[in-house]
Amino acid sequence: MREQILAAATPVLARDRGASMQVIAQAAGVSRTTLTRLFPTRDALVTALSEQVHAAAAAALDAAELGDTPFETALSTLTAGFLPLAQFWGVLSVEPHLLRQPEYTTRADDLIHRLDDFFARGQREGVLRADLPARWLSFTLFGLAETTWYLVLDEQMGARQAPEFLISMMLSGSGAPR
């Protein structure tokens, strides 16, 4: 039940960052009473969602083996797991009560620094343009992942097509001249 609610809450909060507990309960197909039994407050729900999304985003970064595999292979693996990155950026990075929690911001900073290091590596290897800040490339990936996720949610793009789109945009839009 808990996982069902968190899965339903993510797209609801992505579309309406101020969605009420009633709206989230309806999307999850449960009563508001059931929702509040598991998550007494909206902040508790968002905190649980943040923990789940952070874990998924960290797992996507781990699976990509950002420092151990060829850059383009790691990027491909990472973008195949774009959904956790999109959820992280799109839903959780603007929640005020999370941004006031040092443990949350530390975990979020760790994810971003890992991406920064990965993109700096791509620049050193000549795969990406060296004139762009690595942080800009990290935020570009988050932004593109969020945009792609919305397109998938709105059925404007297929979920299988999404990772290829992200790779193309990252390498063609930020690729080093060849």
C-alpha cells in the first residue's frame, strides 16, 4: 500500500506541487484516512517520497559506473535510469521543508557532485565541450530528464524512446566539436 501511494504521489506532485492529500489519495485509489494513517502529514509523505527517489537516483548513478566505464556507455546507462533523476529534480528539489533539512541537502548535493565529476570527466576526455561548466551540464541533464518525463506522462513520447532522446540531446547539444 505504501509503495502504491508513493508511486501515485510522484506524478500528482509533478503536475501540481501544491496537491492536497485528498488529491493524492484519490490518485492512489485509497481513502484520505488510509493515506493519513500511513503518512500523517503532507510533509511526511514528501519526506518518504524524497527518501525513495534519492535511493533510486543514487542507484541509477551507481549502475552507470560513472568513473569506471567509457563515458558514452555510462551516459547511456545513466539515461536509461532517467526517471529517478527526473523525479528528484522535478518534484523534490523545490519542496521548502526538505530544503531546510541538512541531511536532505547533503544527500542532494552528493548526487549533484557525482554528476559534476562525471561531466568533468567527459570534458577531460574530449567527449563534451570544455567551455561549459560541469555543473551546467549536470543541471541540463536534470532539466532534460524532467522535460522528458513530462512528455512521457503526457503520452507525447514513449518511455523506451526517452533515454535515446536524452543521450542525443546531451551529446549533440553539448558534444565537443569532432
